[in-house]
Amino acid sequence: MSTYVYGITARSHPALPEGMTGVGEPARSVRVLTAGELAAVVSDAPEGLRAKRRDLLAHQNVLAETGAAGCVLPMRFGNVAPDDDTVVQVLTDRAEHYLERLKALDGRVEYNVKANHVEEAVLHRVMAENAEIRSLAEANRRAGGGSYDDKLRLGELVAAAVKAKEAEDAAEVQAELEPAAAAVSVGPQSTGWLLNVSFLVGRDAAEEFLAAVERVRAGHPHLELRVNGPLPPYSFVEPGPSQPAADTAAADAGA
């Protein structure tokens, strides 16, 4: 039976609630493996695990219950090790790293911020900021719409300006939020979003961080901001004692 890994804690972490269950149907019982000063929160891994809502929520619930009592290094959904011995061996081999991460992440959570353009608003902004686009648009208007080539040229100019604005806005939003965070992790590009960044924030600084988000939102009316958190600090933990199952590697319980 392979082993499903939820997260890593200190061995001194308070005991988990009795009868806790995790992924699978029927839900597998959650247990703890120990090695030196570390512990891994695990269960048996069900066969054919998929990123179904029930299992995603079960994964999150185990981490939430564990994190309520102290720091936990969360694994992303779908991390499966061949067996318990493999988990224990990796805890032993990487003990220094995990202990350092537990210390660094204690009392901190993750906020993921995504941003995209409000289409009409950004087009108005691009027009206002680019004299060449304004001039060509006006010339086309006076010519009853302009020739095919003129329309094509205008479309190319607008597309290039919007693309440049995406990069500019992404850098600006990240720079404005970084001072309110302890660390930053840039996520993979996500369709429809010009920014996908996670911020590590102290629990006692969460209000300050969210206030910074609201200032960015107010100062950039042409942007839509989406904030997800507080989350376990997924983006600030290196891969753990397992690898994502092939069919669930893209699933992220914090998404």
C-alpha cells in the first residue's frame, strides 16, 4: 500500500484529533510517522486518486486541523510515496532542511494574488497614454473606419501596448505588495491572469497586507485583483518525501 503525505511537522507537535480521516472513499485514517525531530502526517493512499472536490477538501481539512495546533509544512494535493519507509527515510535525509523550514514558516501563512486587466478600462488607458494609437484611431475614424491595412496596424499597436501594460502592471503590483510580506514566490503563468504571485505573511501582519491589496486595487481601477488566503504556505516549501501522483500533479489544494 502506497502512502499519501499531507504535511510535515515537528515531532513535538500536539497530537492530531482522534479519528481524523483524509482522502479516499471510504476516507482513509490519518496517522503520523516519526523520524528524529520530525513527523509526517499521512494516510494510506487510495488507488486511482483524482482531484475530486471531496478529496481536495479532505486534504485541506487535514492541513487545517494540523496547522491549528502549530506549524505544518503542507504538501500539495496528490503527493504519494511508495511506502511508509520511504517517507521516514526522506525525513531523515532532509531533516536539516525541514527543521529550518518549520522554524522559518512558524506563524506565517500564504496569500495568493492574481491580477488581470478589465478590458474596456485598460483600452481606455492605453489610448490615453499612447499618442500614436490615438492619432491612428482618429485618422481611421475620419476615414470612415480606415483601410484594411490601417485597421490591422491599429490592432497590432493596441495589442502590443496592452501586452506591455500587462508586464508593467504585474511588476508594479508585486513591488507595491512586497514590503508587506516576509517572502514572495512567483507562480506559474495562468491563463487569463497577468500576475500570479504568492506572498508569505505573518499572521499578525495579515491586516496590513490586505490593506496594501486594497490600496493597489483603489489605485489601479483597470485591474481585477483576486486574493486567496490565508492558506498553508504551499509555495514556500520545497517538494517533500513524495512526488505528485501522475493524474493529480496539477491539482493544488490551495488553488
